[in-house]
Amino acid sequence: MKDLRPELTYTSFEQHMHKAKTPRQRANLETVVHHSKGEVSADLDMVLPTLSEDPQYHEYGVFADTLEDTGPKGMAAVKANYSEMVANGSYVIESKKTRVVVADDEIVTEGTFRQILTAAVAEKMGFVKPDTPQSDFYVLAARTIVFWDFDEEGKAKGEDRAVFCHQLQPLAEEDLPDNYPAQFRTKK
């Protein structure tokens, strides 16, 4: 797992930037890139300004065996969600965009991601089952499609995200990436 590259979460957009044909499309795509960089940098001061005043997240498949929408609604809930990710380390993500569709008021991305989760987070998300090999860390891999809508000011109204084809693998601490945050390691 030493090959995890969180920067792909925003740099994988580079091959798709040419799809933005108007200044508005380019600005919206740059907003998504900036937002994505903030997410994997655990920098809420980068993420939150990219959002409208009342962002609505619709998330399906983020939690195991859950069909309903689990996304946060409203700025306070969205901020709390991102704050929790920063506090528990679940922001350590590599997301590769293999397809990006750009329109004036929306962007759609499709791709794969890998996310390092502590055992406590993987359990809370419902991915650790009684027959799951025990580990202090796991890698959650999946496919994802995200729909982004934008308001008149170019702010994202939230994310509509579907996550599917989950695969959870135990990850030994010695196999964590070298830049994995020290505060989440069990051996310091």
C-alpha cells in the first residue's frame, strides 16, 4: 500500500481539463479540483469556500449494506462530516478520475478510489463483519460516480455520490504509506 497517491484525487483531472469549453465550465472544473485537493489535504479552509451556503450531499453506498442517502445536508452538517474525516483519518484517499463530463452547470466524474480506514472507522461504516480478518487498518477500494451541480456564483451545491463494488482488505501497519499521519498510527 506504499503506492497510495492521494494527489491523484486532484491531479487525475489534468487529462480532462480540455473538456471545459467555456470560461464557466473551466471555473467549475477548477472549483472541483481545488475542493478535491482540500479534501485529501485535510484542509477545510480549502473545501468549505467551494460550497454554496446550503450544500446538500446525497451519498449512496458510502456505508456498507445501506441503501438510503447518508449524505450530510446543510453547511453545519457538511462541516461536521469533513471535521470528522479529519479527526479520524478517513481523508487519506486516492481517487482516480477515469471519466469526466463537463457542462455549464454540472460536472460528472467516474473512477476508482482507495481509502485507508482505521479499524474503528471501518467498523462504524459497517465494512468489518464477524468473518472479516482483524486488523488495525483496512483499505477500502471501490468505484464511484459523483455528480456536482453549481449555483450562479460557481459554488458547488453539494455532491451526489454513488459508491459501489466495495472491496475491503486488511492493511498491516508496516504497509501504511510513509506519509500516513502519525496521529492515526498505533505504533509511534
